[in-house]
Amino acid sequence: MQRRPALRSARWGAAFAAGAIALTAALTGCSSSDPLSEDGGAGDTASAEGGTIVVGSQDYYSNEIIAEIYAQALEADGFDVDRQFRIGQREVYLPEIESGKIDLFPEYSGNLLQYFEADAPERVSDEVYDALVEAMPEGLRVLEQSPATDQDTYVVTREFAEKWDLETVEDLGNVTDPLTFGSNSEAETRPYGPAGLAETYGIEGVQFTPIEDSGGPLTVKALKDGAIQFANIYSADPSLAANDLVTLEDTKGIFLASHVVPIASEKIDDQAESVINEVDAALSPEDLVELNGQSVNDERSAADIAKEWLDGQSF
């Protein structure tokens, strides 16, 4: 990869101040309206403004942190940014990106590829990325993927793993008690839902319980209480270590490799692309776990977490 001109670190402080004002305004505007409505959010008007880049995020704290890093990095390089964060899950925001309402959005390579190609055979990181590049709709592209990963996993409690001698996903087939899987509602029909588990691992009869917190405290509580036996919790979630949860090894690849990767519209020019590629190259898997921990454990804002991380970089 050819390196592009470096970001100017001295500008982070000023950019953060401007970003905080912009974020406050965005949150105020979103408090009483849909962030993607024609009169309350990005819409065609915001994305049509010359030089203004609309940055979006999932309704997931980790994704919001990455989006805020993108936004502050762009502002430090002189771009105007309109934040449209916590929009929802993939089924909600991807049509909005395709329609031109959002210009830049942090995504995850494996899950995004499966959204476009449910039966994609690729499983390892580089193959998934190459297939994703080819699968992108007209007018959109993915920028370079980051070393950072935040991958779907099946997780059980330590007690449950020891009771049934569980190390791999395949070992769930040895459990004779009823199994219930907990995750966001859309997971029921995704390739790693109960039907996908039956197809890939031959494990039949798994029930599903929707828990709408993306593997957060409600999901962890349901695991500990025995309301569900396994859950989908992302690999960079600090709650895994904090709650001594066990990640089952996915030996047959029901989950695709999922690196952080930005979706970009045609409005993202070479200069903006260079900024984001440098950010993503610097973001490590360990960084992402640490940043997530600051959000979950220390209850810091995405803006503060992003600023501190950027201040510590030497692009």
C-alpha cells in the first residue's frame, strides 16, 4: 500500500472542539426526530452540501466510537462533518447509504459480505475482503480494512462450558438439555441463526430469544440466569473477560472473518480516503477492546474516547 500524506496531529485539539459543537447540535436535532428523516437528519440536503461528509454509525457503542474517530480525523484535515450516529442495524442503514444519505460508515467485512451474498463461500480475512470489494453496489466502495476485528461469536458461561465439556461450536451437539440462542432479533434469520447452525453443524432444534442490546448487559444477564444457553457477543466486547465468558471455537466457519472496514460513497475523495485509511491502519484489535472498555466500564463518551486515541497516534 502506498502511504498518502500524513495527518497533522497538532490540529486534533481544535478539531475536537469543533466536533463537540457539531455533535451536540446533531444530538439535539436527533432527540425528537428520526436521524434519517427528510427534515430531521442527513437526508439529501445535508449530503448535497459542498464539502460536508455525512458520517453514520450503527446503534452499537463500539461502532459509534469508530465513526467518531473517522469524524474527528476528517475534521482535523479540514473537512466539514455531519454526524448521524446510532441509526440502527444493517437492515435499516444500508438502504440509506445506498440512497446517498450517508457518505461514510464503519462496517465489518464478513457480515457485510453476507448481507450482499448470503451464500458467500469465503471465510478468511483477505478472501472475504476481496469478495466484498466485488460485491459492493454501484456508487459505493469499501476502503482498506483495518487490522481491528469485532467478530460475531457464540459465547457460553464458564459453568455451562465445564458442565458439558464445551470448547467448540460443534460440541453444542453433545448438550442434551434444550438450547436457546440469544441475540438481536435479526440474527434469527441470518446465516449464523438456528437454521444456519443446523445446516453448518447439524445441531437441530435450537430455540431463539431476541435480546435487543447487541450482546450487552441484558444478554450477559440472560446467559448467567440460564434464560439462554449461548449468545452472540462480539469478539472485542470487554464483557467477555469481565464475566469470564467462554467463546466457542468456530471450526467450520459459520462466522466469516470480520475486520473493521469503511463503506464510502463517491463523495469520499482521495484526500478523505487517505485520512480514513491511515486511521484504520493504526487501529489494532487490542485498541478496539481497550476503547470498548472505556465506553462500557468507564462510561466515557465516544467523542472523548476518540479524541484521546487520536491524540496518541503519530500518523
